[in-house]
Amino acid sequence: MELLGQVTELLRDALGSPWLWVLVFAVSGLDALVPFMPSETTVVTVAVLLGPDPAGLVLLAVVAAGGAWAGDCLGYAVGRSAGPRVIARLQRGSDGRRRYAWARDQVRHHGGLLIIAARYLPGGRVASALANGSLGYPLRRFVPLDAAGAAIWAVYSVLIGFAGGAAFADEPVKGLLLSFGLGLGLVFAIEAGRRLRSARARSDRRPRGRAEAPGPGPELSEVDCP
């Protein structure tokens, strides 16, 4: 709590400085290549501190979306130039390789949905940008889809921060805790939905018994699962 209060005070002091917007843009962009960058935390915190300031909140959403889109495009370019094999090596550790393999398979089946939704999963944004680039997902489709995804993410983050700031206008730390709770709840809901969908897909892919299917079985739908 003490550290959170110090960070809050630091950002509060920077509210009137143009460097705040540079920081928001940079952190939002670098999160596409460095998964531990606190992009959403930064946006939510600034939104809480801005409070009921429509102009400031709109500017925050625009800057955050622009930074996220630029970072994703950079990640796409890295994946495009490196190629699948190099990217697979760069994803060190079993978790990194697993995320990349999942993103790679999702690109082949649901590329557009992945570009928009992967940023809400832990490490998903990095894996998505690299996988789309390394597998040659068309740039003309990636750019507008990613712009839409970045805009949705930025507005969502700003609204969560605004909710926390509105509930605790004079206590920004409590507002941050409420906002983070809302954000974590949404992430858990998305992850639970993904796991449920994967479990159903695995169940559908299991071969049917002879008693249930005496003749040639129907073709399984091409539903991917991680």
C-alpha cells in the first residue's frame, strides 16, 4: 500500500507535465515487446488521478491507443523479419514457447479475433504480435484490426480507471484498488471462457465409439485449442 501511494503521488505530480503523455505512449508501446511493462496499470492509474476530466481522459485514451498500436506494429515487424524458428527460440522457457505455439495456431484459424482479444491475456499481446508477423499475416489486415483492438483496450482501461476515481475521488489509492479489481475480474472471466472453449473443442475432437458412429464419422470442425 505504501509503494502504491508513492507511485500515485509521483504520477499526480506529473499530471501537468507533457512528459506524462510521453511516458504513457512509451509504456503502452513497449508492452508489445516486453511483457512485464505495466501498460494497463499506468493507464488506469492516470485515469484515476485525472478524475472527472473529459478532455484529459479522451487524450489519455488517444495516447494509450496510439502507443499500443505502434508497439504492436513494431512487434509484427520483428516477427516478420525474424521468422517462426527464430521467434520460437526467443520465447525462452516453457511458458513463453507455449504462449507462442498457442498464438501461432490461433493465427492460422482465428487471426482477426486474436489480434483484438489476445491483449487481455497474460503475455498474449507479445505472442500475438510476433506470431502474426512471423507467419506472414497480411499487413493490410493487421494494421486496421490492431488499431481497433488498441482503441478498445485504451477506452476500456480509461473507463476502469474513471470508475475507480469516481468512487473514491479523495482517496486515489482506494480508487486504484477498485479499478485493478475490476480489471482482474474481467481478465479472469476471459481466461475462464477460453479454457471452457478449449475443453469443449477437445471433447468434440475425441473419436466417437463404433456404437455411436457405425459408418464413417463426420469431419471434425477445425476448432483450434491451445
